Amino acid sequence: MFRWLGYFGLVKEVARHLLRRPVVGIAVVATTEDGRFLLIRRGDSGDWALPGGTLEWGETLEQAALREMKEEAGVDDIRLGALLGVYSAPERDPRFHAVTVLVSAKVGLPVRPPMNSVEILEVRLFTQDELPKELSHGMTPMLDHARLGKYYWE
């Protein structure tokens, strides 16, 4: 009996360390050649956001950025640029503790709708003056820092 309790305690401790880890993700400040910003409107919040998502097992950040741009924004012409920042504040994303790597990209126009129309409701290009004041999932500071040319990490 005590041996099983010991095993249970060990399994519980291992699970706590394995399952309570930050989720690594990528977000892209995507602009067209004429300077418009590409944003997605999320299905869960209904608000605008930078395209991006979580890193999948066996995938590099570069691969994740390209995949997310194709899946969420319907863009095939993607030229990834500079690393803009790393955001890791535990309270930034209400769903989980996310560590988000922010990169820039020059992109062509969307050529197809988002792959998952429940997750992504709309894709739109915005001029500087048209950008929403607030972005979903704590992404407002990310876009603000990028627009100011300020590298940021926390």
C-alpha cells in the first residue's frame, strides 16, 4: 500500500513538472510591400490579432511561422525577417503561460481563406491609421513595440 502511494506521489510530481510548462509560440508582424499590416480576427475572442500560434512537436520556429501564416492568413509569399522580441509574462495570455517569439515578415496578399473558419473569422490588411487600438491575447504591446522599432524581451 505504501509503495503505491510512493509511486503515485512520484507520478504526480513528474506530471506537475511536465504538464505545467510554458507553451512556446510564434507571432508575426506581417506587412505588405506597400506597408499595410496583415491581421487575423480570432473566433474565440472576436478581436483582431497578429497571426501565429504554438510550436508543434518537431518543428522549428521558422517552420511554425510559415505554417501559421499559410493556415491562418492564406498567405504563400512569406519572407521572414528580424526577431523583434520575446514575450513571457505569465499573465499576458489568459489561456496559459505562453512564451511568444515575435518576428517580422514581408508578405504577399492572401490567396485563400483561413483553413479553420471557426478559429480565424477574417483576414484583413490595415494601414497604420486603420489599426485597431487593442489586439487580442495581449498582443497590443507586441505590435506597438514593433511599430516603434523597439526590440523587447521579458
